Amino acid sequence: MTHPWEALESFSFGDSPEMADRLLAFVLGGSKRATCWSVADGQQTQLGKKMVVLDGFGKPRAVVETVELEQRRFCDVDWQFALDEGEGDRALEDWRRGHQNYFARNGGFDPEMMLWCERFRLVEVIGD
């Protein structure tokens, strides 16, 4: 049996299987409703686009839909966006520290770097 989500593009959060699982758990738990990535990595979504979120093993676990997308400098990301990312202790400084480390591992960090900042909604949880 095929499912409508099987035709959608897929991705996993983060840069390791452990991070993918941890961030997916935040999505499934409702605290993570946003994400960001370097503009240098390209525009990976647009308003209304639905995508499948994979777990750390590459298994489809959820469908999310982009509800907001804008570009911001890293240094201009505000507390509300950090809160909507739903990671760590949900404080802006914690968000900055974690994301600075992530970007440094994945191509370089600059406080002036441009980011795609996306808010999304959980459309469907994909079960076993």
C-alpha cells in the first residue's frame, strides 16, 4: 500500500543520526516548530511545501509543512525564533551557542552569515 507522503521530498534534521533523532523527538513532542540553515546551502523549501522528516536511521517519521520562510542574519535571530526551534534550554544564548557550533562543523560560521529561517507545522506522524 502506498501513502501520499511517499512522493514527497525527505530530509533529516542535524548532522548526525543522534541529532536527527533528538530533533525529530522535539518535532513529534510539539516543541520544535522552526529550523534554519545557511543561505549558502540554497533555498530548500517554500511556503506550503510538505516534506517527510526522517529519523536517524533514514526511516520516515513525520510530514511537516512550511508556513513561514525568510532570510535573516545569524546575529538578528530573535528569542521568539529560538523558542520556536524548541531545542536546548530554549534561551537565545543557548540557541546561538548550539547553532554556532553546528555551522562551524558544517562549512563555517560568521555572526553576519545569512540564514533561511523556516517555521513549519506538523501535518502527520508516520507510524510503524
